[in-house]
Amino acid sequence: TYVYFPKGFGELLKKVVDPKVPDKDKPRTVVNGYRPIMMIVEGEKKAAKAVKEGFLCCALGGVYNWKSRSVLLPEGTTLEKDERHGGLRAKLPTSEDLVAEDDVISWEGTSALAEGMLDLIQTILQFDMCAVIAFDTDDPSSKAIIPVQRAASSLGYELRNRGISTLRIRQ
């Protein structure tokens, strides 16, 4: 999975964060001199339209597509069938078997985030932006909204866990 940055996103970002651009000429993403807003939406077409209209926006293919299902394991890891629980069990090498620093699992190296998510988080942090999670649901009165809200909450928690202040995360 990956984060989709629409065509024109880079140019719009430059205008938003350039201190030489007067507030009246800034895109819609900056409202009355307040901090810029980075919208995170579900669906690439919505993000493309938002950027075209002057809103700084990126997209996820689905509400949980900010995560990746890929896991990096150090060399020497073996997989074995787990009869008790079903599935596979990863047996990591002992610390004596790990000789180089590259062999050690690191948080950044094994991140379960989609490609581009760390870049998005770094951009939000670097330019002190507000992250607005704007997932959609077809019928807000139905039970379908519960899993969408759960996904938005999970993403908000991850953003907070990665250093974005709770005051800068909105839905």
C-alpha cells in the first residue's frame, strides 16, 4: 500500500510553506494566516480534485491503507508452522547470530506503515500543519460508520504516536 500524492501536490506545498508568499495569495489550505491543513482522504480521485481546487491533500486507497502488511525480518529468521494457533511463527536469530548493525530490527526499518506515510508525517511535523482525517461513509446513520470511525481513530492514534500533537489532529 502507499499514500497517494496527486499531481500538483509538490507545487501547492511550496506555495503553502513559502514565507515570501503573502497570506492573500496562499492556497485555500491556509485560512486567514492560521497553520496549514493537510487533508488525508479516502480515495485518489477526491485528493486529486482537492489539490486542483487548492487544498493540500493526499489519499489512501482505503481507510486502513496507511498500514502495510509487509514485515522486514533480519537475515537468519526461520519460519515454521504453528500447529497450536495455525499460521506461521517467525523464529528470530539469537543476538550472537546478529553480527552487523543492519541485522538488528529497528523501529523505522520494520515500520508497518504504507510507503509514503513517514514522508507525510515528517511534512506535517516539519511545517507544523494540522492533519485532518476526512474518510467517507455512504450512510452516516448506518452501522457502516463504526468501522470507518475505528479506522480514523486508529490513524489518529498512529499520527499522535509518531509525534504529531493531539491539538493538530482533526477529523
